[in-house]
Amino acid sequence: MQENAQTNETTNEEKVMTFEELGLKPQLLKSIKEAGFTAPSPIQAKAIPVILAGKDIVGQAHTGTGKTAAFALPALNNMKLDGSVELLVITPTRELATQVSDEIFKYGRNLGVKTVTVYGGSSYKRQLDLISRGASVVVATPGRMLDILKKGMLTDFKPSMVVLDEADEMLDMGFLDDINEIFSYLPTDRQTLLFSATMPQPIKTLANRILKDPVFISITQGETTNSDIEQLYYVIDEHERDDAIIRLMDSEETKKAVVFCRTKSEVDRLSNVLSNAGYLANGLHGDMEQRQRENVIKGFKNNSVSVLVATDVAARGIHVNNISHVFNYHIPFDPESYVHRIGRTGRAGTKGKAITLLTPLEFKELQRIKQKVGTSMEHAYVPSKNDLRQTNIENIVKNIEDQKIYDEAHKILDRLKEDIDEETIMFKLISMILDKQDIKGPSNIGIPADKLAAILERAGRRNSGGGRGGRGGRGGYRGNRNRSGGGSRDRNRSGGGYRGNRSRNRD
């Protein structure tokens, strides 16, 4: 497959400037315009012509690059719409299945396409009834799809196209055996598409088995992580994690964020800590009822929750385009988890920021991720209280300069001038604003620069065999390294609710 991959990647380099040039049906072009898309993303420009030609593909691209449209648009374009299921999409989680189904319906509604989402915990009868009413698209999780096929609940189920979405996540969640068994029930005369952010060996083996002469399309450009994501790490003491998260959220323009934790109990505790600190935070993990999970995700999408605290497995399938930050409360155990975590931000061409907290004892894990992923992570210092005060003052000045003046303001000023002079009035108003700038936590957070330099020097000597990579990225420091109290870096900022069967996460 590798030889074919390199040849095909070269032959599909044509520049496609517009969706019209791709040869899609007018109804799809109308849906694309209604969705607000102006030009194909790189994965769409490369994949759509190949899929339209009926070829199998392996698509390797970052999360958030438009993969769903890359396979959905050509699949919808080629459909006969004869009342049978023509497209089967297999995704790792319920949440992702629902989102993919909604997106495909949005693209295909001008064609009259019906989609059905199939996952564990909901009624078999309802799902089968919806499919029998003329669904053209089924989006399913592996566990439920396999159950339906093994029990023979679907007659004449012969999708002409099958898509494996987020294949590496399905591998991580233990679904590889289920996937292999599902394909034993599917017609051999089919078009198969496999999409994955990373390509571990088991996924390559799977691709070789289920695809026929696939075209390999990659837009990773040598790195597994998205270049639109700024990646930073902060070195702290273990007891400073809560204070560091709150301080960084206070200092960053954190519009919507995901904080990743290792355990369910940590999710519960940290979501309470952040809520008490004034953030609209909520937790998400596998022990929650399905209805609870769906309510949390719904709140995160509609902005009633601005900070989602989650475990890795629970956050799989959370694909929201306006996440500004991802925080790693602990550095993840493996490079693949790091890739999946930070892929929640920097989606659909927007900029994002990924922030990782680690202690000096975790430098080895940091180096392993940097070397395996091939990513650029820069060191920064947690802002001190004084740094944040200065930033707040700059923001207050800008906000006052930009503030619209209302008619009522003149009346209030005239009333105040009866007893107070104008200068005192201004000082009082500014002081009212400053009263609201409550900076929590200790003055300084994190390993001081002088102490950190010594730690990194020792780590460099221990890892001298690893070259420059063993020095923890010292050339990539950001901020004032001569401060003893954690200085700052320069910032120029301007299918329905059902309870699922959680056995083996087979939902």
C-alpha cells in the first residue's frame, strides 16, 4: 500500500479553488452555500475527486479539517436514492455518530436524503423502523452495528459505500475485532473509505485487508498535529495544578475550553474547583448517565457551559468548531492521546491553543511525545499576580476607550457632580472596575526560572545520548527567564438521549 500511497499523493495535487469545479450536483452546492463554506479544505479538495471516481481511499488528516464533508459530499452526489441504505458510516462514539449524522443530513437535505443514527442503549425497534422507512445513510457505533448484523435484524443490507471515521480512536477503544467482524457481513463489491488522524500499524493492517488499491491522501505535512494550534507547556510543582489552571484561564482569552483529566474522580473535583472560581464548568466522564452526558454536551455547544472537564474516552467525538483552548491538567500517557486531545481546538481553519501542565518528573514523557509526534511545543511561565494586574489594566483602558456612551450616562454624571468633583468621580468609577478584577491564587505559580534552568541542565546531562531533544526544548523558551518568581511571556492579545450499554464502551 505504501508504494501506491506515494504515487497517488503525487497525482492528486491539483489545486481546486471552488466547490463548483469539483462537479457536485446543484442541490449539494446549494447546501454548501447554506452551510457557509466558500472553498474546499485541503482534505476535501484532494479526497472528493477520488471518491467521486469510485476509488477506495485512506485519508490521514488532523481532526477539524473537514473530513466529514470530504466523504459525505461525494457519497451523496453518487447516490441513486432508491430507498435502500447506500452509505454506512462507522464512528467510535455515540456523540460523534450523532454529529456526523446531523452534518450529513444538513448536506443532503436538498436531495431529500434521510439519515439514521444507530448506537447502543436505544430501542432496536425504533432504529430499524427508521431504516426501513427509506433511509439512505446509517451512521453507527461498532457495538450496536455488529449486534444488529449478527442477529440478522436487517434484510438486504448492502451499502455501496462504507466509511470508517476516526479509525485510530476505534483502535484505542478496543473496537478493532468488532470492525473486522462487521466487514464480514458487508458486500465485497463496495467502495471503502478509511479516515484516521494517525496511522499505527494495526490500522495499516486493517486498511490492507478491507480496501482495494486505495489512494493514500495525507495533509499532515510531516507533523501529526495541526499547525493552527499553538502548543505550550508550563512546569509547575504537583500541588500547583489547580492554581495554575485558574491563573492561565484568567490570563488567556479563554472563550471555550476542554480540560483533560486522567480519572473520573479528578474530573468531578476539578469541575467543582473551576465552578467555584467563577467559570461555567461541567464534567464529562463514563460513569454519567447518557442523558446527563448529552445535556452536558448540549450545554457546551450552546455556551451555557464554557469549560468542559473530561476524561479522554468521554471527550472522544466532541467535535465543536469554536473551542479556543485545550488544557492538559496532566500530560497524557501516550503520544496518540496527546494528538487526539489537542485536536479538539484549531478546527476548520481557526487558530487554537493547547496548554500542558507538567512537573519536572514528567519531562521524560514530554520528550517522548515531542519526538514521536514531531510537534513543536514551547515553554512558557505562568503569569504572576503582578503580570496579570498589568494585563488587566491594559484591558480596562482599551475597554473604556471602546465603550459606547449612552444618553443615561449624562444624567448620572450630572447627579454625581452635585456632590462630587469630576476627577473623584472618574477615580471612583475606575476603582469599581478594579474591585471586580479578583486575581485568585498565590503571587507566583510554577518552577522559578533559576531553579528550572538547573533542573533542565541535569536532565540534559542525563539524556545526553538523545541530543538536543533531551534538554526539554530549552531553545524554545518564551518569557522572561531571569525572573525568580515565574515571570510572564509577552502577550499581544487583542439519535436522542438514551442510557447506553457501557460494557467495553460498546456504545
